[in-house]
Amino acid sequence: MIENLYRIFQKHPVITTDSRKVSPESIFFALKGENFNGNRFADNALQEGAAYVVVDEPASGKDDRYLLTKDVLSTLQELAQYHREKLAIPIIAITGSNGKTTTKELIHATLSQNYRTYSTSGNLNNHIGVPLTLLSIQPDTEIAVVEMGANHSGEIAFLCNMARPTHGLITNIGKAHLEGFGSLEGVVHAKTELYDFLRKGDGTVFINIEDSLLMDHADGLTKITYGFNPEAGVSGNVIPGSDCLELELIINNPISQLINSNLFGMYNALNILAAASVGDYFDIPANMIASAMNAYRPDNNRSQIKKTERNLLILDAYNANPSSMSLVLKEFTGTIGSRKMAILGDMLEIGANADEEHQKILILLEELDFSQVILVGPVFSQLNTNPDWKCFETSELAKEWILRNTIENKTILLKGSRAIRLEEIVESL
């Protein structure tokens, strides 16, 4: 089945899983979920121009354009692995609790200076997104960068078996997706499944030399180091005094480059150093690495600095967990400027400790110097006891209040989980 399907894929190398976004001559995979069944839209996909549809319900098939399989998702994953095995290129896998997507994009920008590079689009990093990423890699691609997310044990191992990475990078390990992992130890075990896979094939890892937890778990692997420690292969020094991150990048000491990035937060310095270490490993000249870093502009609600007519915004509202939330709050209060304001949304997928972790953030907020605080989401709203802070169940309600109570001349941090939709508040600020 996979061999025949792969021959079809070679003639029609565009995959879609949404019948509303079918490309001409593509292959539509009729995936199922709790609230949808793609088999019901197979006919529509063909009418919209798909060349074939892959289905797993016999009643769906009417002619040879309907490719019947036992399970559509498994077939998609098998096809992706088969395609990967045909690609004789390096694949760099990236995972971690925070910074995966920004690091992936910085690596892509760097490697693209010298190589035809493909990387995960957006946030397609799960059991569906990774096969779609692999199947989007064209024959002329020279290097691919694949982001891998996980919310339960065994998921990274599964994705590695599919993507067969030759190189890997774990950005960090923190309190993310505790609901699925059960504990921080569970997170450690799950994320280091990438190291376990690479160890089997003499793989190479890019690693923060100062992260003792990751260094301890990387025994037996070839390690390319980065960090603030000058002993690292790629190191750097943060230059204070700017809203955007500035960094002296040191590659093969004493060669250095000045980075004037468009990113907020010292924590992004490690993402830059990680990408620089990948670029240096693949022989990108230092000046070209610096050029790529300086040109990169985030546009995905991650570490964005955005000026409106009335305020300066730090928009970091794509994801949030206890580790990233506390880090960005401390970083934000240490930046230049007064009249700082925080708009925080609930942190999701924290599990049984959700109340405790949100309470820690509220305690931290009390300790920091904010002129105003707005909390969005049911958990923060229920736990807050500060009468001076505004609380709203949803972003829509917060937006309505802000439109009635104009906020001006402030530097505002927006941080919360994606489902809270804090980005909807931006236009009111």
C-alpha cells in the first residue's frame, strides 16, 4: 500500500487534510477526530480539485480516486516515514519546554544563507504536524529543521522514529504540559527521548553548556556547545540598555559579531546562540549568521515588540507555562521604562497543580513593580485577591473594558496560553 501510495505522491506531492483548502491535484487525507470525520468530505475534496482522497470507511469509495486504508492517520505517518527514508539529508529535530519555534525560525534563517532549507511551518509539531512537515520536504532540499512538541511520554520517541533526525536540540526543560507528563521528571524523560534516539545512530546535539540537566543526559553524544560561558563553541554577552535584545556573538573566540535583534528578552539570547551554533557547525560564516539574526522579525505573537499609537507592547501570547511566565515577568520588570503594565492570561495544561502554579505567579506579581495588572481567564480570576487588579473571564470582556477605559503611555506585557487569545486585545491598546 505505502509503495503504491508513494508513487502517487511523487506525481501529486501536495498533501491536505482540510477539504476547504484543497489544492489542485493534491491528495486529501480524510483524518478523524472527536468532533469531525474527514471521510464525509472526501467527495467535496475531489470536487474542489484533489487528485486522490485517502479514506478509511469503505462506503466513501466510489472509483479509483478513493484510496481505502485501515487508518488514515497511520497511513499519513507511514507515508511520511517512507518519504523521509528517501531523503539523504541532515534533519535537525528541535524540542523543549520554551523557545522551540523561535529557535527553529532563527536556525532556518541562518541555514538559508547557504543551503536550500525547509523547516516546520508555524506550529505543526505534533503527530499530525510532523508527518505533514516531512511530506512537504522537496527533493532539492539540502537541510530540514523539524520542530517536535509533546504533551505525553513516548511522543518524542514516536516522532523521532518517523523523522529519523541526524541532529537534535533541546532548548530547555521546564514546567510545560504537566497535565500530560504528571511531573517535572516526566517532562525530563519525555524531552530527552530525542537524545535517546540520536544516541542509537551516533547523532550530534547542540546543547547549552551551562544547562547541567541537559549536559548530564547527553552522555555518549557528540556535543556542539553554546552559552554565555566562554568555553562554549559559540558564546555571547548581552548588551544592556535597549528594548530589543542586543548581543555580542562570539564564534571561535575571538571572532565576534554585534547582534541588534528585533526580539525582546534576555532569554532569547540563548535561542540566538543555539541558532548560531547550528550555523557555525554547518559552515555558515560568522558575518552571515549575524546578518540572519539581525534581519529576523517575529510575527507570530512570540517575543514581539509592537508600537501602537498609545503604548509599547511586548506580545508573547502564543504559549505560557509556569517557567516561561515567571521568566518573562522578571525580565520585563528589568527593562528600561516606567509605567509598566502586565496583561496575563491563564496557563493551560498544568494539570492538578494549576491553582498552585497560578498562585505562585500572583505572588510574583505582588513583588514586582507594575503600575497596572489585568488578569484574563477563570483560574487567575478565581484566585486573585488584589482589589486593584482587574480580572476578566475572557479576552473579549477584557477588550470591552479597555475600550471604555483608555490605556496610554505604558509599556505593556501580554503573556498567556494561546487558547486565552490575548492577541485579540492588541487593537484596543
